[in-house]
Amino acid sequence: MAKIKYIKNELKFQRDSLGRFERYLPTLLLKKQQLQMEVRQVEARLEEKVNEERRLLEELADWRRLFAEPFDFAAHLRLREVRQTTGNIAGVNIPLLEELVFEKTTPDLLTTPPWVDDGLSVLEQLLSLRVEQDILREQMRLLGDELRVTSQRVNLFEKVKIPEARNNIRVIRIFLGDQQTAAVARSKIAKNKTLAKVMTA
């Protein structure tokens, strides 16, 4: 706890500080609530993409024997570019997926098995889902970091700064009140002594 001065300027400073803390706290609480809501929404979207990938892999289970045949998928499908933009949620810049750019070539229909077209389509879906999940995880990380910092600030204001300022105001007011009472008492004593001198003279 910082050392305080028992003077009127310090009392004004502590009152101003308390006012600032009490004005800023609702904004922090609102930001915390917004971040919590956004984190839950991103978690739900991520879970949805993970489940979508799981369903797709389950559908592929029937194809596993076909994929055992040697075929170079990389020669016909490649993720060339992940285009992202930046969004802002409660002051946090997060990546947003804009578009995935795939480089595709059509395999020779005469020399490749008939399932290759479907295989390439499923592979494209899987790659897309994985990239979306990575971006959602990065969003969660960034929002989670900001939520942690905001929660710490809320706790600092609620549990430390506001109670400390209130206590400092109370202590300074008591001290200044005692000083004023003592000054009044000294003044009365001095007045009585002066009156006593006048009366005896």
C-alpha cells in the first residue's frame, strides 16, 4: 500500500482516483462480458468444425481401401494461399478467414481410378476444415489472452484500487477531522487564556 499524506490535496487526489476507478470499472466489466461471450461463440464454432471433420473422416472409412492404392494427390490439389482479413472484437484484432485458394489440376480420366475426383473433393474439404480450425484456435488464443488481462484489471479495481482509495479517504478525513477538532480546542484554550489575562489586568 502506497504511503499517503494526511493533507487536503491528498484527500482530493484520493477522491479523484476513486471517481476514475468507479467510472472505468463498468467499462471493464462490459468488456469482460463481451469477451466471455465471444470466446464461447468461437469455442462453439470450433467444436462445430471439429465435428464436421470427424463426420467427414467417418464417411471416408469406407474409402480407406481405395486410398491404399498409390496416387499422388499433391500433384492435383495444393493449398496455394490462405487469404485472411482482420476483425476487431472488444479492442482485440483477430484473424478472419476470407478465402482459401486451391491450385487444382484435373487428373487424366483414362489413367486414374474413378474415385479420384471424389477423393480430391473430400481432401479439399478436409484441408479447408483444418485451416478454419487453426484460425478459430488463434482467435480463441487472442481473445483468451485479452480476457485474462481484462479479468485481472477488473479484480485489481474491485478488490484493490477502489477499497484502497475508500480506505485512504476515510483515514485522511478522520485525521483532518481530528486536526480540526484539536485546532478548535487550542483556539478556545488560547481565547480563554487571553480573556483570563484581560480580566486579571
